[in-house]
Amino acid sequence: MNLKQTAGERAAEFVENGMTIGLGTGSTVYWTIRQIGLQIEKGLQIRAVPTSEATARLAAELNIPLIDFASTAKLDLTIDGADEINPAFDLIKGGGGALLREKLVAAASKKLIIVADESKLVADLGAFPLPIEVVKFAWETTARRLEEIGLKSVLRKKENEVFVTDNGNYILDCGGGKIVEPATLHQQIKLLTGVVETGIFPAMADMLIIASENGVRIMEKSGAEKIRGENK
């Protein structure tokens, strides 16, 4: 069973005709986007804002209508993945390098649905290195500022080259142990000169769609939880 596919495809059920939605980035929401493409072939009419150039290319291949983010004030919902999720619905995102656009789109959405397999559920954030997007200029100085608040960072590379985000920035992957107060740490990091955005999404998710070998769990921030089998 492909748990990422199971979770991703289930999320597409929440997309309704006439919606304007945000399309996340990553290996789980990939399956959501493909499923939405199939629904569009059957007549679904929506508009979408992609959170990365990679997502934009995939959506275009599937004939999903894309719009300029500036042309809409609010999105009906956004579907995205996460690298870690704690019980308070705090997230770490940015493993795919699209954290800034993902956060901008999520913040403009009436509802944020997170799709993931059960391995992403954790008691406390922090085992996954925290991505922090920083400006290229004097990034070494920014890294030292992060170290002063207890975050040791590594400049992200891909195929032996420094990774550059769609926004032309660098990413520092930081380790500092268990994150006890995600919102507080997020604010602390944001105050540092040179930091563009953090991969902490404090309490931004409204719904989790979590796939496991036992089925799909749909959890809402209100505390309600539904457990559905793989087959409806």
C-alpha cells in the first residue's frame, strides 16, 4: 500500500466545484494534484494557486487552471504535506524547499488540509531539521545569529550544488533538539536579520488526513476524528 497516495487522493474529495484552491508541494500532495486532474477531466471547475514552480508544471500538465496569486484575496482551501506534525497541529514544513510560498498560500486560505502518512505524527517537533529560508547575502552571518539562539545550521545542497529556492534564497537546515514552544521559536527566529521565513507553521492546519496500514484518519482541529477504511 502506498500510504502517501492513499492520503493524497483522499484529500481531493474536499475540493468542490467553483473553489479557488492552493496546491502544495511534495511527494504526498503530488497524488492529490493528480486526482484533481482526473476530476477536472470529468468536469470539475476550479482555479488554483501553486506553491512552487514544480507544482505549477505538474498542474499545467494535468490541465488544472492556474491563476496569479495576486488576483484573489482568499482561497477556499489549500492542500499540502508536512515533514512533522505535533498533537497541537503545529507543523514543520520545507523539506521540499517551498516553505515561503507554502506559508503565504496557507495564510490566505480559509482551510488548510495537511496530507501525510502516519510517520509524520510526532509528540514534539524537532527531530526533522528545521528549514529556515534566508537571503543569500551574508548568509554566514545569519547562520551565526541562529547559532547564538541554539540552532546549529547546515546550508542545504542538492546534487553537490547549493540549493536555491524559487524565490532566489538559500535554506539553512537547523538542529536544536525538541521544539517545546513552536510559535515562540518561530517568532524568535523571524526577528533575526537575514531570515526570510521559518519552516514552523504554528497551529495553521485545520484538518489532517493521515494514512496508515489500518486506513485513513481524518482529524480536525476541533478534536473530532473520523477513521475511514481504505475503501469507502
